[in-house]
Amino acid sequence: MPLLSKYLSDARMARLAPHIKGDILDIGCQRGQLKTKVAGQIRSYTGLDMSPAAVAAARELHPDATFLTLNIDEEVVPFEDAFDTIVMSAVIEHIFNLRTLGQSLAKALRPGGVVVLTTPTPFGNDFIHSLGASIGLFSKIAADDHIAIFNRKRCEVFANEFGLRLTRHSLFQLGCNQLAIIEKPAPGALAA
Ligand SMILES: C[S@@+](CC[C@H](N)C(=O)[O-])C[C@H]1O[C@@H](n2cnc3c(N)ncnc32)[C@H](O)[C@@H]1O
């Protein structure tokens, strides 16, 4: 694993963890690393990834959790009003089909539930990540795979398109990474 990849994954999860609760869906769960970190604060954990190998490893590591292999570029998730928190840690930048993703998020969240996501900023992705990948600090494959780069405004526009609302946005790792919290408003909640 490239030198800083595990450090960055742990740092992302430390940022996400305080916002995670209840029944959670972890999109792009890989081997379910997040499950270990938040086990004491959630009711249930469901992980989803397009990689059958990652899902097989996750099932072995976490027999008490639910996992499914699904490509969220191609299919809307098979859940409705099912989750309090949907996590996407370093995943949205890999997604081509944001319409299908947005439909999945709006459908699978309970009213009042939140999407908690991290994704590189344009600065972090285009400059720092590319530079780090070129000298072996980060994964080059991951850097090459980033096709949807978000800033605060784009998070807000994406949320609004699916009847969701950006409620919090902050930068971390010296402006290279960002945390966004996107809520599914409860019925009757006034638009901000
Ligand atoms: C950079 S890794 C992030 C893993 C973990 N969430 C973390 O923060 O360390 C991105 C993960 O998203 C998954 N992924 C990418 N595109 C996907 C898609 N279209 N549908 C489902 N999973 C996808 C990849 O297989 C990979 O496990």
C-alpha cells in the first residue's frame, strides 16, 4: 500500500465518525474498515461495494454485518427509507452516473437522515493528490480514477437536485479534503 494511503483513510474516518449513527449504509465500503471504527455507536451496518473481492473479504471480517456487491453507477440501491446515515468515504469522486447515485441516496435515507461524505477538493485532487501519486505517496490508480470533483457549491447543487439539503461543509487536511453533510428533510420541514 502506498506510504500515506492508510494514514489518509484513518484520517477520513476520524472526520466522518462523529456524524454517524443508527442504521448505516457504507457505499464503497471496501473491506468494511469503517465498521470496526464505529461499531460502538451504530445500530446496524450494511456495506456495499462494486468489487466482489472486497465484499468477500468484508463478509469474512465482519460476519455480523450485511454486505452486497452493487455498482452504484448502474443500479439504484434496493432499499427504501432504511438508513439514518449513508457514508461515502472517498467514493463520490469515482462515480460517473451522479443521477443514479442521487436517486439511491434520496430513496434509501429515512426522512431526517444524512449522507456523510468526504471527497478531495479540486486543489487536493488536481495538485496535491496528483503530485503525491507521482512520487508514490498515494495510490496512482486511485488518482487516475477520480472523475467527479466537487467543491462546496457543487455539493449544494447535487443535494438540491434530489430534494436533499447540504447542512454542513468543512475542509480538512490543509484544504485538500472536504467533509459534506447532506440531509433528507423530514416531511413538512421548511426549506432553509
Ligand atoms: C478509494 S476507495 C475508499 C474506500 C473506503 N470507503 C475508505 O474510505 O477507505 C473507493 C471504494 O469505492 C468503490 N467504488 C468505486 N466506484 C464504485 C461504484 N460505482 N459502485 C460501488 N462501489 C464503488 C471501490 O471499489 C472502492 O472500494
